Amino acid sequence: MKSNERPRAPALAALDEAQAAPRCGAKTRSGGACRAPAVTGRRRCRMHGGAPGSGAPLGNQNARKHGRYSAAAKEERRLVRSLIREMRAFNGTVR
Ligand SMILES: [Zn+2]
């Protein structure tokens, strides 16, 4: 808000806050992005998979194809990256 503007009424400030909530963004039947607010802690609105109790249970393997994005694979890549970073830093001290 610009400093020379009069502060908005508290009710309107609350509206601004609600409008600033993250949006769902799911593709709608008309081709656009859903503009409904995403459910707290989720990325989609209540109509697009954000409803309580929806979605797969934690640890579900039904859609697993290669495990490239499994927690173990991601952790391994993270470790290798940090080792490479350390080696590069070490090389810098030797030269
Ligand atoms: Zn939606």
C-alpha cells in the first residue's frame, strides 16, 4: 500500500488477505485455471482433490515406475551433490 493512502477498514484488510491465498490452478472444463483458493496444506481446492480424506495414503506404491523420485533416490543424489561440492572446495584450497 502507498504511504499516502488512507488505511483500509479491518474487514477489507481481511478480504485482501483472503484474496492473497494460494490458488488451486487445476485445469477446468473450460480450459482455464481454477481460481478457487487451495485447501490449507494442499495445492488444490476442495473440488479438485484437496478435500479431506482424498488422495492416496502415505507410502502408496501404486503409481511407482522407476523410483527416480523416491525418498531414497533423492537422498542419494543429495549426498553425491554434497560430496562433489566438498571435492570442488577442496580442489580450490590445493591449487
Ligand atoms: Zn480447483
